[in-house]
Amino acid sequence: MRETTNTFYKYLSLHSLLIGIFPFFIPVFLWNKGFGLADICIFIGVSGFAFCISLWVWDHVRQRLSLINLIGISLLLELMLLGAASLIDEGVIALLGLGVCYGAYNCFFWTTQRALFFEGVDASNSGRRYGNMQIYVGLVLQVGILIGGLLLEKLGFSYVITISALVCLVGFTFLSRNNSGTPTTLNQVEPLSLAEIFKFKDTHASKFIFLIDGPYLFLESFFWIISLFLIAHESFVTLGLMVMSLAVIFGIIFYLLKNMIDRLNRWRIYHIAVVLYALSWVMRANVNEQLPLVILFIALVLITFCTSFFRLVMNKRFYDLARDTVNHRYLVLKSYYSQVAIGITFVGLGLLLKEDANIEKVLTISYWVAAALSFGFILYGAAYAKAGRIPRIPTN
């Protein structure tokens, strides 16, 4: 178990650094290249469908491949993503190709990462371990964001590719020489069949939560990053510094909460987290560069707090439900439903938006809608939260 944990953190460190150098900046990179919000929505939707296809591949090859091979594929997909990004000036076809690469890269990284993390959690430590992971990710990610922002603004994209390739090479070499082996969940659990995916249901509203959570993840990571980029007057460096300052608050929050979250009343604290999450979207809808600097900073800190707290509480619930129901399969089911919802939602939104749409108005409306719909998260695992026990879910 300890060896698996060590491998998990090494892998997480490597990819967190790489995410900071470029993937974090993809929404504003596309915006800076002249793509509108409609194009970016199509990109997100394509990436969701590509994730689903890649997940089917991942779920069927993980039994035959070692962990280090899965890591190698994820790094190769990272380099393919960079290669596709270098061709983005070619237009819409290049944008779609980038979306496919982004979805495949996300699949192999996040699914492998979740499987490794799941090896070491149970109901007594899931909140603490997730909090520790987020603090650790935050520190490494900020280093990458600082590097990526400076490279994109001062030196150019060719340097982003070069530095990322060097990080991939050095990181993979190090992991290969310090490989702890492949966890049992990766090579012993049978892959999901199409029937199991389509027929999945439980008494904890999991399917509904998976479907709505997917789009929220991209509202947080794409729409909100674009909003911050506009507030930062479209400067990669300023955006990076802004996110770094918020990450300090993020780290403090997780440090204070991670050790107590496993002991709090799970139903009451989850209710509070959902309300705060809805409040974070209301604040996003009202944030703009015209606000006084002090008010703006306080608002951004509160948004960071509310979102971080919700993600901590919700992920504890997710991993606890996974542990007490169908284990590893629950992780894969979530990805299928979330990514299908991402594909349908954002392709549809992209087709509806006009090229000359006012981006700030669209973002504001999106945040108000997100605030209203976020109360749907209350339904997640209500029986679990009240009773403290979960009956196992049949898988066929």
C-alpha cells in the first residue's frame, strides 16, 4: 500500500506540473487565438465524447498493461495535445483535433489517478486524504502555472512544448526506475460492459449527480478561468499570479478542514457545502473588473473557499460511496455519465451561441443558471448521509 501511495504522489506531481505549464491555460489560449465562446464550447463537447471513447479503451487495456505503461500512454497523449495545440492556427478542424487529444489525455490521466488514489482510502480517512492530495496538487500546480504563464507571454509556445517534453522524459525515466508495480484494481477488476453502463442505477441519485457534475467541472475550469483572464486584462502572467494568490487561500482552507471533515455530521455538512457552492456561482455572476480592488479580492477568496469546501465534501461522499458499493466500477461509471453530459451540454451550447455573442453576458447568465441548478447536488447519497450505511448495488 505504501509503495502504491508513493507512486501515486510521484505521478500526481509530474502531471500537476505539466497541467500548470499548458493544459490549465487551454481556455485562455484558445480565446487569445481568436476563438469565441461558441468554438470553445464545441471544443469542450468534443473532448467529452473523446473521453468516453478513450475510457472504453482504457477500461479494456488496463488489465493487459502495467501501471508504468498506462503512465507512459498518458504522457504520450500530453505530448500529442501539445502538438495539436501548435497547429491551432489552422482553424476549426485543428480545434476539433485538439479537443479529441484533450479528451483522450484527460481520460488516461484522471482515470489512472483516481484508481491509484482509491487504493488508499476508506470512510475514516477519505476527507483527510483528499484534502492532503489537493494541498499537494495545489503547490505543484502553481509552480507549473507560473512557468507556463511566463513561457506563453514572454517566450512563445515553442518553449512550452520543449519544457513539457523535457519534464515528460525526466519524469517517465524516474517513475520507470522507481516503479512499485500495478495495483490490483487495475488488472483484476473486469471491464464494464455496455449493458452495465446503460442499466446502472442506485438509491443515491448517483446517475443524476454524475450527469450534472460533468458540466460544472468545465464551468469551473474553463468558463471561470476565462472570466479571470478578462479580469486580468488578458495577461497570462497576471492570471498566473492571481491564481497563485488564491491557491494560498485554497491550501489554508484544505489544511484546516481536511482533518475534521471525516468526523463532522455528514448530512448537515453536505447541506452547508451545497448552499455555499450555489453562493459561489452567485458571486461569480456579479464579479467584474469594475469592482474596487479590495472587494474584488475578497469576492475571489470567498468563491475559492465555497468551491473548495464543496469539492472536498462532495469528493469524500463520492469515494465513500464507491468504497461501500461497487468499488472501482463506480469510478468508471461516473466518468462515462459525466463526460456524456459534458459532450451533449457543451456541443448544444456551442451550436446555440452566435459568433458575436457578448461573452461577459453569456458567462453571467451561465453562472446564474449554475447557481440555481447546483441545489440538485442535495440529492446525492441522502440515504447514505442519514443512515451511515449503504447496501451494495447489484452490477448486473
